[in-house]
Amino acid sequence: MAIEEVKLLRKRAETFLKHAKEALNNEFDFACFLSEQSAQLFIKSIMLELTGEIPKLHRERELLYLLGKTVVEIEEPILKFIEKNKEKLRMLDEAYITLRYTLFTI
């Protein structure tokens, strides 16, 4: 496993989150997109650290589900998190896709 690659993904996730917070007040659509990118990279960094591979998935729900299957001890809490936050996760997925192509609205 390339620890440097894990660190790089986490740094990028932190940078996306920082910019998302800055965009919250006046560019909500970009804040959503940047938040999605942050979450995606952070989960992928965990998967890389645990498995040595970066998943070829982009949706947070799928990434979280895969993480739960990878670390069985946290599968149940992750499934509960996904269920509790499914609408928020759906909006993150939508931000990832629609910001580039259409008008993104909440």
C-alpha cells in the first residue's frame, strides 16, 4: 500500500472540504459539489489504506456500502448511517453529476 497516496487523497479531501465551506455563503451548488468530492476522496483513502486499492466507484452510498463490506465490524453502523442519511447522500450524488451539465437545485 502506498501510504503517500493515502496521504495525498486525504489532503485533497481536506482541501475540497475547505473550499466547500468557503463556497457555502454565495455558491451553494459549488459547495455541494466540493463536499461530494471531499467525501468521495476521503472514503477512497480509507479503502486504499485498508485494501491497497482505490475503488472505481463514485457514489458515496456505494463507497460506504463497500467500506462496510470490507470492515465487517462497522457494516451495521454504516448501513444505519446510509439509511438515516439517504436523502443527503442522494443530493451529494446529484451534485457530482448535475453541476457539470445542468442547473443544480435543492
